[in-house]
Amino acid sequence: MNFVKRAAYSLVARKGKSAILLGIFVVVCTLLLGGFLLQGATARQEAEAQRRIGVDVTVRGTRLTAGPAAKLGASPLVERYNPVLRGVPRAPGLKLVEPGAPRPPGAKDGADGPGLAGVRETEMLLGFATGRTKVIAGRDITAADADHEVVMVEERAAEKNRLTAGDRITLASPDGRTKKSFEVVGVFQDPAEVPDAWLPPAEIPANQLYVPIGSLRGLGLGEHLAEAVYKIRSPERARALHTEAARLLGAGKGFRFDVNDKAYRDQVQPLRRVGAFAEAVVWLIAVAGAVILGLIVTLTIRERRDELGMLLALGEKKWKLVGQHTVEVAAVAVPALACAAVAAGLFGGQLGDRLPAQEATDRPIALAPRTEPLPHAEVRLTPGDLGKVAGTSLGIALAATVIPGIGILRLHPRSILTDSD
């Protein structure tokens, strides 16, 4: 008789043992599938955390200008970047917020205009990223505003000059020869108070203006950037970016390369710990399942010594006897896999609720950017997950039958039939 048919008859004849095998396989497959689903969900959530949070790298250097900053920003390592050029223009007709004390005698002139920063995206500035500085009217400056003559004004300066989104202000070069008109597109609020002691108007946060860096051409503020901030996906990319930055700017005196990955680690490391735990659980379940099933198969072989001896005496090949036991165990794994898939569909949502959403919400503002909470972890059953469970289950079935089956290969019909228990 074909050993596959014999395996089917054996499963039907031994309903009790088959039910035990089925129950064990249902538990093993369900736990395996849960582990794989947890790994997949954490991997997707980690990728989303990398996309949303990333790592901020701040580059400074004496040779840092818009050209090298743009070249570094075009690197495949960089997701977004923000060069910052600071200066003090003239602002004819603009009333500035004044400090609480008068100008002391002998104070130097030259900073009587507003503080001006040319940027690519205001969202990447530390104050805006942490939520400390907020846009209360209009919008941020974005990369789409490159070369457009638009400006963001602080709330107190806007109130003093009765400015709203859509109004225009004039900025001029320090020597007054070049003038440009800028449209107000946003009003922001900086919580820093106006100092009681005297400070130059450009150093008072209430007098800060933000414009696209490309719109500063011709205003005579120079080309040297105060800094450039680059957002990369993970800390592992920082070393390669450092090499590129040093090549472009020269790693001599004045070159600085600062990495701020606190927010990334606060969010991603808990997810990685969950993923590592899920992987360990998968391995533990696979080994434990193979051991338990192997013991059951070993006991079954001992109970069926007479049957095996008779089959060997009739000329049945030993490898077919091993194959019969393998088919019996593997056949039980198929309905067990179906039961595990049904259980995953019913309880997958509850598994996603156990994943960390956003960690370390009480981190210091100055150390990490503000991020929106990560989306709910999506536990998604895919054919790939079922394939991995099926492959692992087949491996368990093979390990649980082939290893005990070595004993079958050593059996001799005469010794079995003459020395039967």
C-alpha cells in the first residue's frame, strides 16, 4: 500500500492521538503566526517612525555656503535639509519692538534693523520643530517658496505694525542701495520675552523675520551660512554623511558636525525591542514545538513497534516508514494553519493595541523635535506570513519525525517480532 494512504488510514484509526497532535500544532501555529505578525507590525511602525522623525544633523563650517549645502542636501542619505543664512537688513517703515532699557552711551551701531534668517523650511528650525514657536496666522515657509519674496513676522512686531497675512513690507541691504518688497505669508509666536536690559533690535526674538534663502540675493548679507540642518533616516547614516560633509567643506578648523538622535532613539528603540522579543518568541516556539512533537512521535514509534516490524518483514522500505510518520504529522499541520489564520483575523487588532505608540512624550524641548504620535500599529495578515508559518511548521514536522525516525532505520524485523513488549 502507498505509504501516504497508510498515513491517512493511521490518522483516522488513531483519532485520539491525531487530536492531540492537532491541538499542539494549533497552539504552535497560532503562536508562530502571532510572532510573525508582531514582527511585521513593528517593522512597519519603525519605518514610519524613521520617515516622520529621522535624525537631525547640524553642519557648521567656515566654507559652508548655499552651494555646498545644496550638494550635501542632494545626497541620497538626506531626506530633507534646511540651510540658514542670518543677517541684519534695513527695514524702512517697519517699527521694531524695543527693549525695556534705552540704548547705553557708546553702544555700537549696525544692528538697528530686524533679525533676518533666510531658510528653506521653517518647520525644520528648532523652535518650530519642538512646538515652542507656533504659527498663529497664515502658514510656514516651505521648499516650494524658494526664490519667492515672502516673509514670516513675529506676533508682537506684526501687532505693532498692524500686519496680517497678505500685507507687504520692504527690506533693504545694509547700505540701503537695494530694496525688495516681501509679502507676509505667516505670523508666528515666540514665547521669549522682550528683555528689560538693552539689546540691539536684531537680537530681540520679537523682531525676528524669516524669508526663503533664495530671496536674499542682492541684499548684501553675504553667502556664509550660520548652519545647515539635515534630516536623515537613522543614526547609522550619520557616519557616511559626515564623510561627505568633510569632503565638501574640509574637516579643518571651524568644521562642526552635530548629531541629534534622541527623539529617534526614544521612539524607535522600544519598537526594536518588541521586534527582537517577537523574534526570540518565534525561535523559542519553534524549538519547543519540535521537541514536544518529537517526544510524541518517539512514544508513538515505540508503541507501534509491532506494526513497523510486520511492515518491514513484508518488505516495506525503511524510508517509507519514516515518510509515513512525516506525512501524518504534516497532514495535521494544514488544518492547524487554517485555525491559526482564523485566530489571527479575530485577535490581530488586540495585538496591535499592545504595541507602543509614542514613547518619551515628556522629553526636554531643547533636545528633541516635536513629533505627532505614531499611527496605530497595523497588524496585517499577508500570504508571506502564512508562508513563513507553513515553512516553519513543515520544518518542525520534519525535525519531529526524521530525528526519531533514525531509530526506525536501525530496526530489524526479527528482533522486533521476537522481542516484542
